[in-house]
Amino acid sequence: MLGICRGRRKFLAASLTVLFVPAVTWIYLFAGSFEDGKPVSLSPLESQPHSPRYTVSSQRDRESLEVRMREMEEENRVLRKQLSLVQSRSPSHHRGNHSKTYSMEEGTGDSESLRAGIVAGNSSECGQQPAVEKCETIHVAIVCAGYNASRDVVTLVKSVLFHRRNPLHFHLIADSIAKQILATLFQTWMVPAVRIDFYDADELKSEVSWIPNKHYSGIYGLMKLVLTKTLPSSLERVIVLDTDITFATDIAELWAVFHKFKGQQVLGLVENQSDWYLGNLWKNHRPWPALGRGYNTGVILLLLDKLRKMKWEQMWRLTAERELMSMLSTSLADQDIFNAVIKQNPFLVYQLPCFWNVQLSDHTRSEQCYRDVSDLKVIHWNSPKKLRVKNKHVEFFRNLYLTFLEYDGNLLRRELFGCPSEADVNSENVSEMSS
């Protein structure tokens, strides 16, 4: 009888803890959110920079308060979960290799089963196998030209740096304008464990200038086709990104998907989420050939070493020449040619889960790609309308983008715990390139 009473007392104490902690937290936040009797917004997007009382320190205090609030809510969630467990986990559930940090995605090549497994695929449970070493360098390639594209790249890079826990090496194919802007910016930020290499986009124009292209990206929209030739021959794999991308997670999770490639798979792509390649958007719509709905090239995983062995340069050129005889020009730049090659060689593709490229273009099916905004990993503003697109969660997407647009890049200057810093090397590298 005494044991039963003690058990009930323990359960009651735990329950009161779960109820008491959030209550105290919210009382504290409620009291702290008033200044001179007036409510103060906790959101940095709602702060009023033109108000006399507004200061950078007060904004950071509110942001710090938000972080503490989220941490406390997470602790409360864990407590509730522990109280609801009837049986304790077996020791085998806690196995793991702590020398590595990131988990492989629960990926499939089937879009239907993929959508059904989004929640499972986004959770990093103990049963998944780690795939990315703690200090492994992740390589990212971006084609950038002009002032507008440079502004987009800055926002993209800030979203990547905000979430990352690995060293990064950016390979930027840029014109003179973009190179000057981005070199100066990286030199100012001086973020540790980040390296930047520039490649002259103007020197690559002759490689793709023979391809007629109607896409608004112009000739630069075709340059992803020549990355196997442009990037160093020693580089084996790279993540290729469009400039209008926003990351909502650690890019190392995407890098880990390389370990899931099998056989002759050399391209990691997300299925196109519009009906463009189905050819039914309007009367007499005639798109380039594609496999089913086709694939979107805003996010690409490239196995460069295998692509070179397959003679990728010859493969895409022959395909483009053949299709241009009837199509006359590309409508979606490199994406049309990638899809034409894949149509003839489906074995080249590993289909990425769709949350790695949630596309906000017109006539999109992106809302079928996730159940909740917490499932999102990469948002792609691939519409000429950009932030004015129609989507039921567009306000969330827009706020996420604006958060990184306004974020101070100097706040990203933090060391990676346990990884050697490359701050000095990065400084010299950018200085030499910008001279």
C-alpha cells in the first residue's frame, strides 16, 4: 500500500512539473513582453527599427527570449513523452556511432510512397545510420551573375551558414559584378571553416552560347551543364543550387543522401511539381521530352567523378543538338536538356524526397509535398513572381526568406566545435581572388 502511494506521489509530482514549468515560463515571457506598460513583439520581423526606443540590443534580447521559450517548450514536450511511456526502451535502441553526426534521409525513388513517408523521413531517429563525418567539407556550387542574382545568393548563403555544422566550400561561377560583391562580402564576414573559389562565368559563355534559350536566366541558366569541366578534376561530388533557394535545415542532411546512390545513379533530383512537362498547361503547349513529370534542377546532387567517366559533356551536347532540330530553343534553360538526357537514360537519376526542393512556381503541386511547415527543408522561389506567389503557406515562406534577407552576416562568425578553423586561410583566399 505504501509503494502504491509513493508511486502516485511521484506521478503527481512529475505531472505538476509538466504543468508548472510552462506556466512559469509563459508568466515570465508575458511580463517580459511589456515595456512601459505597452506590449513588445517577440518577433524580430515585427520590430520597429524606426522607433526612437528601438536598439539592436533590444532586438537581440527579444530573439534570445524566443530561443529560451522554444527550448523550454521542447523540454516540456520531452517530459510529457516520458510520462506517457509505459515500457522503457531496450538498451539496443540507444546504439549509435558518435564519431559521426548526421543521419541519412529516409529516401525512396517513388514519389507516392515518398509523400506518405515525409514525417518519418524528416525525423532523425536512432535507427538511422549516420553518413557525414563531423568535420567533412561539404561542397556547394552556384552560378551567379549580376546585382539581382548576387543579392539572392547572399540570402541563400546566410540560410546555409545559419544551419550548418560542417566546413563548407563554395564554388561560385560568377561574372565580374557578382565576384566583386561576393568576394567583398565574404571578406567582411570572415566566417570560419568556409572557403570560396570563383570561376569566371564569362570564360564559359562559349561553351553554351550556341544553345538558343528563352528562359529569363539567359545564358547563365545553361552553365550548370558544364560543371564537370569547370570544377576541379579532383572534386568528386557537389551540391548545385539555384540562387533563389532558402534552406530551412542543415545542408549536411542533403550531403548525406549521396550515400544512397546505387549503380549508375549520378544525379540527385526532385520531381518537377508543376505540369509543365506533361504538356497540358495550354493549347499547343509542347515541352521538351521528359520522364513523366520531369525533374527540377534548382537542387542537384552531382557525382562528378562518375559523370566524367560517362563522358557527360558528349552526352548532353549530342542530346541538345538532336532536340534543338525540332524544338529550336530551350524554354527552361539547363532543365530542359537535363530532362532530355534523363528521358533517354533513366538509370542516371536518384529521385530525392520532394521536401528537398519545394517549388513555388505557377501551377505547382508543392502543397502535396509536406504535411506541416516543420517538414520543409528547402524552399525554391522558382517563379518570376518570386515572393508574390500563391500558396497557402506563402506568409511562412516569405517570413523565412525575409529573416535571412535582413540577418546580419557577422553573426554567422562562429567556430565549429571540434573542427580546425580555416579563418586565416579563408581571409587570404578571398583577398587573392578579389585583387
